[in-house]
Amino acid sequence: MPFKPLRPAASGKVSAGAVHHPVFARSYARFSVRAETRMGIGGLRGRLLAGLSGRVIEIGAGNGLNFAHYPGTVSEVVAIEPERLLRRLAVEAALRCEVPVDVAPGAAEALPVKSEAYDAAVLSLVLCSVRDVPKALAEVRRVLRPGGTVRFFEHGRGGGRVMESVQRGLDATVWPRLCGGCHVARDPIAALREAGFELGPYQRLSLPEKGPRLPTSYCVLGTARRPLG
């Protein structure tokens, strides 16, 4: 399957939504591949995407580890990734994927696609790092057809008052700078609800399942829907 960018990048220019965290991107690419088996994230990706069909937009595709888990009922995936190195790795992953995947640059807060064009949107470890969560989720709602599905797998706030205090302290100091804009104290469930999505079933998880709890351990896997009205 050939790679077909949604729109060609202008030579020598960087879009307003471009992100460039080369050190973090290299570290994330190595860690995420190991975490597929060591932390069981590969199995969670399968659960995240099971049963999807039609046209799907994935926001913040990273290095494309979700692509191999899309079921054959998906007719097309448009994968948006702003970070240059991760986007290049996502293109390589798309070339190995049986489902048609187009990888394109773009920011979650200004998705370069038409309104109401997708049956489903996938948010996978991305709301922690977008610059403006309400604006990003407003864009997700815009590009979904009425009744369209959101599948999400995110990490965020959890662990009780002491851990949440630690998470807020990290967000206010070193964590976003060291980890490509990631925040550990955001609440994805509250954000989806405030953006007007109807929450479906969701499950709270701790990763890794065994061992000490880390500020990044508190995850949630579930579904939401753009209302019909």
C-alpha cells in the first residue's frame, strides 16, 4: 500500500502546529516498542480498536503502533502526528499495515480534515500532551459524524491525594519539558464529558499491573460518542 499524504509539506517550512522533540521522540520510540509486551500495551491496543469499521481518524499516532491492530472492517485510517521523527516512523508502520493508512502532519487543535467525515476517532496516549485539551476535543467532535464513536486509551490523574499532589507538582515543573509536553495530572474522562461527548463503558487500569505505582500508571480505556443532536 503506497503512502499518500493528505497534503504535501512545504519544503523548508514548518507548520504552525508542528512539534519537534527529537530527544524525547527517540526515547519514546524505543520505550513504546518494549512496553508492547513488557507492560501488555499491545493487548490493550487490540481491545481499544476491536470492532471498529468505516473511516477512522487517529489523533497523535506516534510511531504507529496502533496500525497493526486495526480490524479489516476499517476502510481507511487517517493518522495525524505532529512530531517529525515519530511521523516518519508512523509512515514506515503504515507501509506494513494491511488496512489503508494515510499519515499526515497536523495539530490536534486544528485537524486538517473535513467536518463530519469520520465514523470513529482514536485517542491513544495523546490527551496528556496536546497544548489545548478542550480545543482538541472540539476538533474531534467536529470531524466525527453525529453518533460517531471515540475510542480512548489515556493516562492521567489518579492514586489518591498524595499521588495527585505529586502529579500536579510534576506538571508545574519538569515533566512536560522532559517528556515532550506530557502532563500526568489531566483527567481524560472529565475532559471528554465537558467537551459534550456521551461516555460509554470505560475501565480504569494501572500500568504496569505489578510493582510500584508511578505518576504515569493511572490509565483509562473506553468509549464515548458524539451525540446525534
